[in-house]
Amino acid sequence: MTLRILLADDHAMFRSGLRAVLDTQPDFDCVAEVADGKAAVAETSRLRPDVAILDIRMPKLDGLAAAEAILASADVATRILVLTTYDTDEYVYRALAAGASGFLLKSLPPEELVAAIRVAARGDALVDPSVTRRLISRFAASIAPAKTPAARAPGLERLTARENEVLLLLAAGHSNTEIGARLYVGDETVKTHVSRILAKLDLRDRVHAVVYAHRHGLID
């Protein structure tokens, strides 16, 4: 299966280097290169790539606003990876809140970028558990909890008891390995539970499951 990728960055040299990395992978096809956020939105709508890699700082429309515009369309299945030179909590949080599947630094080694694209393409969120915990610590207080009881959180009744356990551990920022160790199950079993949770609650990825749990008062 070939992964179709769009690149959006206003620095031509960096864009060329990134394209060179993508061209080393036989199953990657770079379908477009653009230099601003508006072009990224337009070309993503036209070409429907599997993954769009967006720089945060671009003219006309920044990467975060472009991600919001792309993901606002219900019929677009493109996954978004956001690139930046700045490792700040605010950028990470805004990128994920916009619906991005990953937040990456431009200093990332080429092999890790390739891996990140594959992770995003298969529908997973690329955020290290330690970063998730850091975000929870800083931003959970700003997520307004629902006024209705936690038991009435939409879709929660569809989860099994074990899936509820996994959701709460997920919301606390634990990795699959850590969840497996606490529940005495393997990584693949945890992945299955997470996939079912996301499907039942109609959530994009594990980071949005964290937001769901905090917003609906499932975890302090």
C-alpha cells in the first residue's frame, strides 16, 4: 500500500530535504509540496493525501489553523502531522486540540520521521506518554467538565468494565506497556482495547480519549 503525503512548509530548503527523506521510502508518494497554509488546505481537499505534514509557522494561514480547516471536513480522512522548531506545551496542546495526529520537532532524525508518518497513517496519535502526562498536568484544569454525571458521558455505556479500566489509565497518561503491566495483559491486548474504546466513543485517537475523560469528569 502506497502512502500519499502532502508537505507544507514555507522554507524551500527544508521542504526539499524532507522530500528527499520521503523519496527513500518505496511506499511513500509525495503528491504535493506547498509553501503556505491556505495552499495546504486547498491541495489537501483536492488530493486527499493519507498524511499532511504541516509546519506551524507559515504565511497566509499557520499550520494549526490549516489543520483545523482540513479536519473540519467530515469526509476528509487525512491525518495531520505538525512540525515546529519549538518544543512548547502550548504548541503541542493547540496542535492536538486542532485534531492533529502528531507533533514533531524539525530536529527529528529522518528514520523517526518516517516512523511517525507510518504511525499517523494507521490512525494512531504520535505523542510520547511523558508528553501526554505533562499536558494533562498543565491543561486538564482548563477543560471544563460536563455538568452531567460522568455516567452519562456519551457512549460510555457501550464500554465493557475492562475497557473502562483501560480508558481511565489512558486518561492518566499511561503507555500501552504501563497499562498492560497494571492489568496483567500484553501490549496487543491493550491495543485491541484502545481501538475498541476509540471506535465506541467515536474518538480520533488516544489523546482525544484523554480529553474526553477529563471533559466528562471521569478522572480528577
